[in-house]
Amino acid sequence: MLIILALAIVFSLLLALLNYLRIKKKPAGTDQMAEISETIRQGASEFLKCEFRILYIAAAGIFLVLAVFVSFTGAACFLIGAAMSALAGLVGMKSATLANVRVTNEARETRDVGRTVGIALTGGSVMGLSVAGFALLGLFAVYIIFGVLLGQLEQQRITFHANFLSIADIPFTMSVSCYALGCSVIAMINRVGGGIYTKAADMGADLVGKSEYNIPEDDPRNPATIADNVGDNVGDVAGLGSDLLESYVGAITSSMILAIYTYYSKKGASDAISHSLLLRLVGYPLLFCSIGLLCCTAALAAFNLRRAGGDAKKTLDNTTYLSSALTVGLTALATNLYLPQDIALGGIGFSAGRFSPWICAVAGIIAGILIGQVADYYTSYAHKPALAVAKASEEGPALTITKGMALGMNSVLVPVMILGLCIIAAHATAGLYGVGMAAMGMLSFVAVTVSVDTYGPISDNAGGIAEMCHLDKEVRKITDSLDAVGNTTAAIGKGFAIGSAAFAALSLFASYLYALAGEDSASGISLVLNILNPLTLAGALVGGALPYLFSGILIESVAKTAETMVDEIRNQFRRNPEILEGAMKPDYNRCIHISSKGALKEMKKPAFIAVVSPLVAGFVFGPSFVGGLLIGTTLSAIMLAIYTANSGGAWDNAKKHIEDGHFGGKGSDAHNASIIGDTVGDPLKDTVGPSLDILIKIMSVVALITVSIFSRYNIMGLVL
């Protein structure tokens, strides 16, 4: 297992490096194209530098808290997780800001859609391979240093307290939980900060440039156009990478944690599994994801060797299908060789023997694909729902927004039903361990998923550069066709993220229940949280409301920054009318500064809420209240995330469909209405939805790590 894991890490990061160098060697085009690309790159780098200063302070503070109140090894694992997440985002963004202008130039020189798609996906693959490679590199370090060298996986002794089981008494569980926390904290800050930045710039550019002055998107006369393109990189590349890395790590670690708790809950019982089998169950998620990463590396390498066709969506889909098919086939073989056909597996709920966790992982893959297809159906203008939103724009912005809201609400039920059926099937096949494996399966080919997702913002930037440099309309037509596919792939990627977040949060919640349960050597640990308990019910109600507060703060943050941006753009146009005539260059740096300052200021409150809310609830009301809080937050956030992602995606693609010449085309009343709808949807799909995924996991991890403390020390317990 460790050899395969090491090979997967080396090959993925090596291919990422080769693809980066391949992109770097491509010509950047004209001097003007290179200058604009460099401005975008510098703006994105400057924002990340400022954001990292905040990250250093936050990471240092959490490290000290963990070192003092939890354990030094847990604090060290937290830093490893934070470093891996930050590094993946940084590498991916650097690649994306190199690739954008080279995509534009490829379209300019060749007028070939296939070759242009190739550059965009190659640039995106650096992000995808880095996300999976760095995530597994950190887990490899944690497994070797704390699991093997320090012998945390070999420890047999465990202490059961009066009413709960402290995860501090299972050191490796604490280590991987803190590693996941490090990834989660960085993901929250990157996703929230990047989301506020990109949507404030996008809204400001659209509201003034498109709606008030009727100038095209990415027009160089718009002062916010560079900030808008910078935002694509800090939000949809760096933020996206940290987001899905955190989901990937959460899925793997939750499965590992559940394997350990299952072992200790059955220890001493007649149907208990052996310690050697425990080690294999803990290692199995790493083995599965290692093979998945090798398959993704092979699929992306094969893409490099063949010429992409003219159908961008088909090319991206084929790469995804190839990686998933290879993953399913090779992991079946590995499962047969790695897991023994042990009779004790039946005692922990493995109804299909050693293939039980593999079946659960495959079920997760199927569920992820189905959820992605549902997202595609509701958001792509190739299907009726988004087309209906576009048609409604003929009647004005009120109906555009109403239709989009209805679409988002209607789109929630089917993905939730798919998740529910998959959870039932996974639990029936391999218990709660199987639920964790379903999440892991859904993200086992995350390298390709992120590559395809990152392709979107690279293509979007390429179109912006084409517009700002006044290139031939045929060039913009090619980049727009790539961008339209990128919107659909982004919606599918959000579906994967939401689904995996639900599975991972449920697995972490089960681990939280294990940490609360008492010892019963005859029947094992009973995982019960009484919803009729007033504290639990109250916690569920508060938890259900928390995602709405969180989302409201995010939307308000985007609106505040966008308002400042709108004022700045209007002022520049009023002070210097020559800007609109093209005789004077606008002050792009002012708008970049406004987006950066607003994002860095506004991201602190939602990130603080995510980390602190389970702590405050635990130390005031106790563990039962926190259990209810996690239930309510998870259920509410999943629904809200699906709704916001699909509504926003439909509004965006409805606008693009009109811009293609339908329902009056650009400049028509329908187009103006669709711009309003897209502007409303921007913070929903790119700020709120993705951040909710992280919220439910970071709260679960924080609760899991600190439960051993607030179970004993809480105000409610002292009063009663």
C-alpha cells in the first residue's frame, strides 16, 4: 500500500511539473497580450500574499491552542495539512495565470478548437494533480511519522471515560483529524476570501459596464475588467483547489477514523476484527485513492499524447470517464489482493465480504456522476430549465430572477434522493465505514475533476484577454465556446463537492458519536443521539439556521465590496470621459485594491463563525447540543448549497445563451434582464455554495477534536 501511495504521489507531481513546463514554453502572443496577462498574474499573486499573512496568523494561533489543549502531535499534523492546502492553491494559481494567455494565443494562431482545449486542460491539470498529490503527500507523512514511526496504530490500550470515549486516547485518530482541520481552515479562508474578491469585481464590472454603459464583457475600457480576471484565479482556481483538497482529505480521513473506532468499539467481543485487519482497513482508503490518482495521471498523460477533438465537452467528459473506469477496474483487483476474506468482516457489517468497501466506493462514484448530470441538466442551456430562464428574460429581470429561484428549488430533491439512496446502500453493505468509503469513491479521481474545473476559469481569462486586446472575433468565439463548457463543468464539480461533503460530514458525525458513547463490552458502543432531548433538538434548530446566517454574511460581504467597486468605476468614467472613448487607459489597480481590501476584511467573520460555533456551543451547552447543531447544519447546508449552485449556474448560462444571439442577443432587453439575473446568482454559485461545503466539514472536525474537553467542562453540565 505504501509503495503504491508513494508512486502515485511521485508520478502525479512529476506530471504536474512537466505540464507546467510545457505550458511555460508556449508563446504568450503579442506584447499587449503578455502585458495584460502579467497584470492579472501580479494582481492574483499580490492578493494571495496578503491573504497568506492572515493565514500565518490564524495557523499560528490554532497551532498554539492545539499544542496546549489537545496535543503537540495534533498541532504538528494541523500545520502539515495547512501547508499542503496552501501549497496546492499557490501552484495551481501560478499555472493558471501562465496558461490563460497561451490559450488565447493558441486560438489566435491556429483557430483550432481542439488544440486550444488542449492548452486549457493541460494548464488545469497542474492544479488537479497538485491537489491530489499534495493531499496524499501530507497523509503519507502523517501515516509514516505518527502511525508507523511513533507507533500510534500499534497501541492496544484505550481508556473509556464515564460517559464518553476521548479521541485523545486514540492518538492516530487525533493526528488525522488535526491534519484534516489544517486543510479545512485554509480551504475556508481561501474559498471565502477568493469568492468575495471575484464576485465583487464581477458584479461591479457588469452592473456599470454592461448595464449602464452597454460596453461588452471584458472590455478594456472597464476599470474592473482586470480585477474580474484576477478574481477568476484567486476564487475559482486557488479557492477551488483548496476546497476540493479539503473534501478529498475529509473523505479519506473520515474512513480511516471510522475503521479505528469500529475496531475499538468491538474490541473484546467474540466477533471483533484482528489488529492486523484493522491496519488494512485503515490503509484501504489510502490504497484506493492512490490507485485513483495513478489512473487520473494515466488519463491526463494519455490526453497529452493525443490530439483533442473539436468538441470541448466531449474531450473533457472522455478524460473523466477514462479515469473513473480505470479506477473502478484496478481498485477491484487491488481489493481482492489487499483485503483478506476474514469471517470477522461480517461482525462489523461487511455484507459482501472483502469487496464491501469497494462496492460502497463504486456506489459513491455512480452517485457523484448522477449528481453531476442533474446539475448539468438544470444549469446547461442545452436543456429546458436554463432555456426557460433565458426565455423568461424577455419579460424583464423580475421573471428572470423568479424563474431562476424556482429552478434552484426544484433542483434540490433529486440530488438529495441520490445521496439518501447511496447512504442507505453503503450502510447496508459496510456500515458507517461504507458511508465514508462512498465519499472517498466520489472523490477518488479528484485530480481529473479539479483539472476539468480549473479549465473553466483559464478559458474565461483567455476570453477576457482576447477582448482586451481587440483580437479577431473568431478568437473570442473559440474562447467563449470553451468558457460555456467550463460553466457546465463547474456546475458538475460543485455537485461532486456537495455530495462528497454530505458523505464526509456524516462519517465525521458518526465519529463524533463514537467519541460520546460509553463502553459496553457485550454489545459494543451504541451510537445514539436522542433527538427528543431538548438540548439536541435546540441544537438542531440552531444548526439549521446557521447556514442561513453564514450565507447572509457572505452575500452582504460581496455586496459591500461590489458597492465600493461600482462607485469607483462610475467615478473614473465621470472624471475621465476619455476612458469610454478608448483614448485613456483606466486605473485598473484601484479596482484590484478595492477587491483585495474588501475580501481580506470581510472574510474573517464567516471563517470565525465556522471554527468557533461548535466550540461555543460545546462549552456552553455540552455535547448533546453540539450533536444536534451538526445534524441541523449538515441538512440545512446541503439543501442550500444545491439550491444556490444550480440557480446561479442557470442564470449564468441563460445570459450566455442570449449573448449567442437568442431572444434578441447582446444589448436587447432580454440581455439586460439576464445580466441582472447573473449578477444576483454570482455570489450564490461562487461564494455561498462552495463555502457551505466547507462549513459542515470544518464544524464536524472541530467538534470531533474538542469533544473530549467540552464533554467534561461545559456550563450547562456545571449548572445541572
